[in-house]
Amino acid sequence: MLLTIDIGTSHLKSALWNYDGKRLSFASCAIPAIVSGGQKHEADPSQWLLAFSQCCEKLGNLKQTEAIVISGNGPTLVPVLDGSSPNTSCINARLWLDRRAIQYQQQVSEVMNGFVDAGFFLPKILFIKNEECELYDRTKFFLGCPEYLAYVLTGQWRSVFPCEGFDRWFWNDAVLEKLALDKSKFPGFIRPGDSFGNLLPQAVMDFGFKKDIPVISGGPDFFAAILGAGITEPGQACDRTGSSEGINLCTKNRAEDSRLMSYGHPVKPWWNLSGIINTTGKAIDWGCGLLGLDNFDDFIALAKKSEPGSGDLVFFPYLAGERAPLWDPSARALWSGISLSAGRREFANSILEGIGYAIRNVFSVMEETGERAGQLHVTGGLAGCGYLNQIKADITGLEVLEGAYKEAELLGLAIIGSCSLGKFSCYKEASNVLCRTEKRYEPNEKNKTIYDRLFNRYKQESRNFFTANRTNGKEE
């Protein structure tokens, strides 16, 4: 039996699995974010530990667990203070949304010979070194989100390097020397599938595990989700829904385009072509508040009252800057085409369609590199929303597949753990055996003309407006 843990931005999710891919139990606990406005987006790591404890309690008997496999959101940075121990809390983590380090992204990009967004590790660490000197001096080492939980459980500090091609977003001794960063604050690397170490006796006692079980790296959440969505062949794409949205396309070759990220796929020898959209699920949450709605279901019910195309109202979901394909932290959301006929239902529906246009925009850039998706597997918190899945199918023109288990990260972690323990020979074999499709959504041809026209407007206006106003993180 395997215990899988995924630390999301708003929830920690967990599940127990057998080696046939059956989920034996599931538990999820909310994680409150600390957002102080502006560019500051933080979380309290002690809340991750509390959520982990609560989930273990909900899951029940853990005595038969043979391994724990962990992934988490990122790039989220955790400064662990000198003198702290695995059972003490640390200061707040800087979430992947945090953009305080904008003034350092250019310096890091020059050293790495390619654009590195302010949300990644090195710009954040440079910000701490230069703007928060006392904190930098007190920091024993810098960890990612899942690495911190692994440290608490095992007492071992490690950094996880996801796969080939990720060099631009991580570090080596030469990079740290150029940036004048203290190498001792950066733990050594392991890969997904490697063990952080065995559980500490205190963790065994606290949670009822048996002795000496390994805590295994599942890598970042995208790595696990790709496997849990069954993406094992070129042409298959994964849409990882949640607070943000990640599009991952399996390709035969590495694509070179600065607007996207291309790195090794979990299934060798393939590559992964990726584009991240900053605020999709968060845009829906924001829309609920804006429209005075109590919850997600009320939002969807209101949006369904709109006609496709939302009366020519187009939403650009750039509520906290944007990553792919703009890579502009200063980008901001807007509505285009507001008229007297636009009502609450159109505004709600246009937010959902704006998510679809943003996804298609990523795919359009992928097509410019010569890569094309044949189908789209949806996973994550919004994967069970049939109305939104149909909008995505209609806008992208792709068949959308909804898996039996929406939390693909957790299933992907079970795949990684099963392979690490020798239950399967490789990730592809395990993924093909354990992943199951529950529903399929075919594009509605009647809506194609509407969405083609509005997407062309979305793409053109996005290019014109945001290129003209692009500041690369600096005020003009």
C-alpha cells in the first residue's frame, strides 16, 4: 500500500493506493494562503504539516503503508532557519505567485542564458540576499515545497531536480558563484523516484506507520500529473487545472521557443512542451466574489445561462501577471467587447471562455514550433466540471478526456512509488495499466465559427495590448 501526498496551493490532497491502481481512501484539507497584496504571496509551512496530520487521521490505518510519495506546488521557496529541527516551523514560504523579485529576474536570466521568471527560485533567493540580509544570513538552506515536508518526515534535506532540460531554472556551483550565493545553503539534488530517506522514529510514532519506510520524491506536481493523466505518447496533452493551469504536451523532440518550457518527459526518450497560465481557477474564485456568488456551483449555474461566445465579451485572465506565452508579471486582466447587452451571466461565462482562449493560445504557440496535440486529458480541481470541459473542447477543437481519478498528481505519485518499489518495470507500463478514462467531450462544431472568431480577436488584442505595454516587470 502506498500513501501519496500532493501539496497544492489551496489544499493538501492525499490517498492510499494498492498496486492495481485502486484508490483505497482519499482525504483533502484546506491550506490558508497569506496574501499581503501587491507582489507578495505567502503560505505558512506549518499549515502544510497540520494538513498532512489531518489527512493522515482521516485516511485511517496507515500500518500497511510501504512508502510515502510526495509532490507539491512550485516554484515555492521555503527558507529553513539555521538551528531549526525537523519538528520546528520556519518562516513563511514564498509561493509560486510571489513576484517581489522582479528586479532580479534579468540578472538571473543573463547568468542562465535564457529568461527566468521572477517566480522561480534564484530570483527569489537573490531578493532575500539583497533586500532581507538578516533572513538570508539566518537561512540554513533553501527548500522547495515538497522537499520541506520530506525534511520534516525524514530529517534529510534534499533538492529535487525534475528532469533533463531543467537546468535554466535550477543551479550548479558555477551559477551560484556568479550570483555570489552561498553554496552551503543549497542541498544536493535527487530525482523523482529517489528516496529522501526513511521516516524518523517520531513520525512513525505520531502517525502509526511501520518503521523504516522510505519517503520517495514524486518531483514537482506537473511531473506526477503527466503520468497520472496517462500521457505517455507524443501528441497526448495534459491540462492540469487548479488555481493556475498547466498545459503539457508530449513531443518526440525538444522544441526551442522562449515563450514555452521544454524539458525531459517522465517517459523516455520523449520531451515535454509546457506552458503555464497563472490564474484560471483563481479567476473563477475572483469572479464569484465580483458577482456576489456563494460558490463554484452557483458560478457555473449562472454561466450556463449565457449563449456560447458570451455576447462577444472576451476575458483575458491575467489577474496576477501571466506566464506562457507572455511572460510578463506586469500584465493585467481585462474585458473586451463590453456592451449594454452584457449581463452577469455573460461576465461569468466569459471568464470560463477566457480560460479556454488562454489554453488555445498556448497550443497555438506550440503549433508554431511544429508540435500539435491530438487530445487533451484534464486533471485537477476543475477536471470534474463537464460544462467547462465542453467549453475547452469547443474552443481548442480537441477531444477532452476526463479521468476516473481527477487528482492525477496522486495517481501519478502511486505510479512513481510503484516503480520505485519494483512493482512495474517502467513509468509507461504502470501508467498504461493504472490510468482509466471516465468521460470524453467532443468539440461541438456548431460553436466552432463563434470561438474561432473570438479566439482570433483574443490573440490579436493580447499581442497588440500586452506587447505595447510590456514592461518586463518595470514601471515605464
